Amino acid sequence: MIPNKIIIHHSLTKDTGTVSWGAIRRYHIETMGFDDIGYQWGIELVNDHYEILMGRRPDQTGAHTIGQNDQSIGICVVGNYDIDPVPDVLKDEIQKLLTWLIFNYNISSKEIYGHTEFANYKSCPGKNMMEWLKTLR
């Protein structure tokens, strides 16, 4: 897989500061029947800091956006950004990961999307996250 875009998602669950990345992985495998979690990367509040978490191997096709999985990297940010604001410290972590991905995969910064841009029946990654993402282009 050679990605040409990055698609941001949110889990639509409250980030409680405990690791729920494993719960998302179990749900994708046990309930959805996926081989692994659908995203290549995740970002989650763990105790008092945000961590960047590995999902599927980056060379594996994701299962996060119908019609885009074979050409995109999926990032899931744990939280509900329809309701919650995006804290500055979280924006910094997302930006670190985006910078690394853009450099290593030669992806244009104009090719960062919210899931809703490919599935307009969903609000994912949330209106607050989308407002911020649009400032990155």
C-alpha cells in the first residue's frame, strides 16, 4: 500500500484516561470480524498525557474508510469531538504524528481529511476536530 492521504477519525467515546485502544481493537476483531484494528495509528489520553499508539502495521491496508482504505492512513483519536473541544496538547500530539507521516510517506499537507469528507452521513472526527483540521490545509 502506498498512501496518498491521511484520514482522521474519533472513537465517539469519552476518553477517560485509561487505555481503551485495546477495547477498540477487540471490537474490530471480535465484533466487526476484521483481522486487526481498522486504523494504523491512534492517539489517546493515558493517565495524564497523550500517547501515540500503533494500530495495524503501516504497510497493511486499513479498514477505516470505505473506498479509501487502500490509499490512506487512518488515525483514530479517542474521544468525542462533536462534544469535547480539542485540547492544545492533543493538537500538538496529532501534529507530531502528521508531520512524521507527511515526511515519511511524502503526503501533501493538503491531503489530510476528516472521515466525514468521505462519509458525509457521519460527523467523524467531530465538528470541533474538523474545524481545527481545516486550519492545517
